[in-house]
Amino acid sequence: MTEMKNLVKSLADNYGRYHESLLPILQGVVEKKRFLSEEAMVEVAREIDISAAHVFGTASFYSFLNTSPMGEYVVRVCKTITCMMHGKNLIIQELEKQLKIKLGETSHDGKFTLLETNCLGQCHKGPAMLINDTPYTNLTPDKVRDIIQSLKQNDLVSNAATQVN
């Protein structure tokens, strides 16, 4: 069996092979593989006996189910009117400057993907962003600069430690 078949089978064994199992299985694939490949979606459809079109429709509906490769750090900026009123556009400008990419792009080194997303549930603390599973609120351009520099620095330290070992 291929690695993807094994992963999907394991997730189906855990969550069941019901229509209601689709979302948790897709989330499990994204957690392990960082995105849903065409192969993964076809394998999920086969494993739980639903159409591939239904799997793809579900995957493309939810913004957190990535259907294309993403960076190691997926930066999602809230695009609600509340965050916009609190300076979301300045936050995006600073992120684009720091990451040297535009919205919807992934950095050349594959480290960062920059996206807008619907409400993060932090309207009272906007503007807000989510980097992978970590929320950041009450953002300012200076705060964004510090966050991105910290992630880049941690990456350098991790890479140096790996090279030493």
C-alpha cells in the first residue's frame, strides 16, 4: 500500500467510514501532509465510498482545507470589516514587506504562505491573524515585524542545531 492509502485507511479506522467522517479525515490528511492532493481526495472518496466530486467540493469549500501546497508557516489574516476598520490593510502591507510575497503566494524558500481568511473569532481584538494554529491579536505593523522576525530567527536556530547534530 502507498503511504497515502495507509494514512487515509488509518484515519478512516479512527473516525469511521461514514459521510460524517469526511471532514475529520480531510483535516487529518492536512495535518499530516499540509495539503490535500488530488491523490488524497480520491483515496478518501474510495475509502469511505463517496464520490470524488463530493470530497473535492467539501475540500474546496473550507478555507482551512488546503488543496495546494502551503508554506511551513501559513499566515492567515482576518478579512472581516471589523479587522479592516482596525488597520488590517496596514498589517497585510507589513506582512508582504517582511515576507517579500503578496497575498495568495508562498515564499520562494517554502517557509511562508500569506492568505486572507474569514472571521477568526477575534473581532474584539482586531486586527488578527493566525499563523498555523497560533492566533495573534491587536496587531500593529511593529508587532507583525517582531513576530515574523522571531519565526525567521527560530528557523535559523533550528537549522543550525540540525547541522551541528
